[in-house]
Amino acid sequence: MKKLFSTILLGAISVTLTFAQDTSKLNNHNYAQFDKSNIDTLQQIVGGRKNSLAQIEKPYVILISADGFRNDFFEKYGANNLQAFSKNGVRAKYMTPAFPSVTFPNHYTIVTGLYPSHHGLVDNSYIDVTSGQMYSMGNKKMVAEGKWYGGTPLWVLAEQQKMISASYYWVASEAAIQGVKPTYSYVYNEKNSIGSRIKAVKDWLSLPADQRPHLITFYFPDVDHDAHEYGPEDPRVQKSVQFVDSSVNALQAALAPLHLPINYIFVSDHGMTEVDNIKTMGLPAAIDTASFKVPWGDALLHLYAKDTSKIESTYQALKKDTSFTTYKLNETPDYWHYKKSDDWSNRLGDLILIPHLPKVFNLSTRKTSKGKHGFDNHIPTMRASFIAWGPAFKKGITIDGFDNVNVFPLVAHILGLKYDEKKIDGKLEVLKPVLKK
């Protein structure tokens, strides 16, 4: 691990970023799990779109996610810029991720207002029972297929209402969902520098008003990478936190001269906890792979029955092992929203296994990482972050924790986008008190 310093020059603005980087590692438990050798780093543009006259007058929202940025990392690791922004706006004590507390389901929950069992992205890896196909976040071709994503993400909602959107990385933004992609976007890669990414956002917001995106998503993988690799208590995580902190500061500084009514919403998808990555658990002996399919997992295993007559006997055998909890779908906690009745797309396993911390499953021959997430979303170390500032928000407000499904109606309300309240799980009244009007 080496410390790097980078100075971003954007017009008259010079901002120095301090961060840690180890270019040799590729964590196999996060959004970066794919072959980097042939990734398109160029901007993708859908031509022929313009903001309608009504949308030109709307404010702007930049939705920023820092993967794995646990709610206590602001103070713990000195994210001083973000703390200052929150004091000039709104901060939640924490934001509760949806279950399972992993990257893909939660990023998509934030932009759809739906629990994972309702939008269909039920885990980072899972089996679609109807088709028999297995979805994996590491399969770039599959990730770009719109059929996997239910609900209406914010950028689709915006484009459907003649409002231009842009994405510098976000789960599902590479897919044509309901036939729609953001007007401006990038395929996820780790080659594009933070300076080029900030410049792209400034370039978007410097376009003529009819071409300018009013919704922009922006994603950081850095904290998740290092918190996985070294564990969330390792001082190297501080470097990643401060890199994100200084980058958000650089982004705001770069955009300030545009004098646009920009609202910033900073979130994370989940927290992180330290696990025993030495004495891990393999696939339990009671599971016969001739009778069950088991996608990769560490904090959660889905067991999909090939032979349904084996479910009860396997369940009874697994229940005898006290190092993990075995659930039938009708036994899962109500607040997970992960029961059979919730499974709108028929993608949950017949049995669910949850290890007891600090234990985790390791189904591979490689040593697994020290930091993990994916556990019960009400465990404090799984808590995510939320701060927001800008002209739409009251100043100096601290609120209690809330579920992340409520971010969608908040953003839609700020942008004046219409949606069917009955078709989402989030409720505007949860976060409406933080708005000026």
C-alpha cells in the first residue's frame, strides 16, 4: 500500500486529494469483481433527448454513494469536509440498509424505493427460479441486461418525464431498464481518475440548459475496497475515507462557479464489520449439492432445491448446527421483507443460512477478506450513512435513523418528478421534514 497525492486542476480551482492505493489488489466481494482488461472508459450518450421547458426550471440533485462508508466513519476517520457539509444541511444518525446488506441490492433500493425482494435484485448473486439463470454482479454482460431490474430507477423516471439524467457509475445504470438508460453515463471501471470524473460532472452541468442533467449519480468504491481487505478498524481505511471526503469537497468546489441550485445527497449502501477470516465455514455437510444449488455467499447462503422433497430433511439437519441460523422463508424477520410473500420475482432460496458473527462462510479455496457486510440490517455495524445539503434542505438538522427506501421519494420530490406512491415501499413523509418546503 502506498500513499499518493493528487492535485486536481479545474479552471481556477486547485484541490489536493490524499488517498491510499494498492493497484495490485482486486477485492472479490464488491462491485469491482470482473475482468478489467476490456472495459469501455468512454462516455456513453443517448442522442436526441432534451429537457422539456418545464424541467429546465427544476433544481439539480447529485446523488453520491461511497460504498461501505459506515455511519460512524465521519468522526472515526476524520471526514472533516463531509462533517462541515452536514452541519450546513441535514445528517441522519444512520441510514438502515435493506436486507441483505450488500452492494447491488442496496444501491438499487436507494434509486427505486423498493426492497430487494420487490425490485428483484435480491442479492449480489442469486438464481432466477423461473428461468434457471444465475445472476452474478461479476458478469458484466448480465449486469447490463435490463430484464434483471424491476421497479423504476430515478434516472428512468426522470427521462420518462423529459428530464435529462447522467450517471458516473451506479448499479444498473448500464442496463436499459424499461428500454431507458441515462442520457449520459459511463460503464463502471477503475481506470478513470477522480479528476476526470469531476471534470465530466462539471462539463455536464456546463451544457446548455436544455441538455443539462438535473439528476446525476456518482459512486466511490474506495472505502469498501479497503475495509474489506484490511477490516474496518485498520488505519488504512482512514486514507480511503479521507480520499472520498476530499473528492466530494473537490466536486463541490469545481461546481460552485456555475451558480446552479445543486442539492447534494451523500449516502452509502451498507456498513462493515470485522470477521474471523481464518476459521471460516465451508458448505455445511448436511447440504447435498445433488439436491440443492448454492450460489456464492459469505454472510448469506441461498439454498435452491432441485428436489423439493429434500427441503424439510435438510432444514432439520441444518437446524442442529448452532454456528449459523437456518430459515425457511416464512420464518425470516418481518423487517427483512424477505419472506416468500415478498418474493415478487421468484428469486429467493428455499432455505436461507445466516452465519453468527464473527463467523462467515467461505465456499472457495482462497482466503476470504477480513471485513464483511451482508448481515442482519439492524446490526449497528451494518448501518449506512446519509447527509444532504443544498438549497432544498434545512440547515443544522440531525434526524434519527431511517430505512434507505425513503431516499427515492425524497429525490423525486426535490426534482418534481411524479410517481405512483402505491408502487414503492418508501414514504415521502419520512424525510419531508428535512426540506425547506
